[in-house]
Amino acid sequence: MATDDPGTIRQEFGEAVNMTAGELEKWLESEESQSVGQKDGDAESTGHASGRRIVELLRTKKDDLTDDDLAHMRKVHGYVQRHLAQEPKQEDVATSRWRYSLMNWGHDPLKKG
């Protein structure tokens, strides 16, 4: 069940997003990042656009977060949780579209710690 508590939303977002703003920014510039995701008639996929927003959120002070920011943070947490549950049963996820898509949303499933 989704929560409206800003502290809980920030905590869940922090658990879901395990890439730094710099790591995510660099990733979003890659061909791999731009090769995945749903493009609703746009040149940029939904996940790629979300990744750019996540970079902004990571650089925003918690007291400056808006209701819209918190709503996107909740959306990111939900996406990452759903997508992690769909892990492909293949040997090499390192170069999988599944991993690339998650990384666009700020989560690298291969990142330790």
C-alpha cells in the first residue's frame, strides 16, 4: 500500500535508487541506456526521462521536495520493486535489457552495497 508519509517515501526511494546522481547521469548518456524502454511516440523512453528526473531529485534537498517530487519518488520505488520481481532466468544479466531498464530508473541490480 502506498504511503503519503514524506519520510517513508524518501526512505523507500533511497532503498530503490542505488546509483549516485553522477553514476546515473553518466549511464543516461550511454547507447545502452537509450536503447531500452517504452517510447510513447517520443524520442526518449519513459525510463530515460525518469532517470533524468531522478538525477534532479538526488540533488534536491529534502526540505525542497515538492508533492510532485514525492509522487515521482513513490513511482520510482514501485517500478523498481515490480521490475526486480521479473528478473530473467538467464546466465548473464549484466548486458540484459532488464538490467539496462532498471538502471534508467536508478537501480543497478549488480551493484553491491
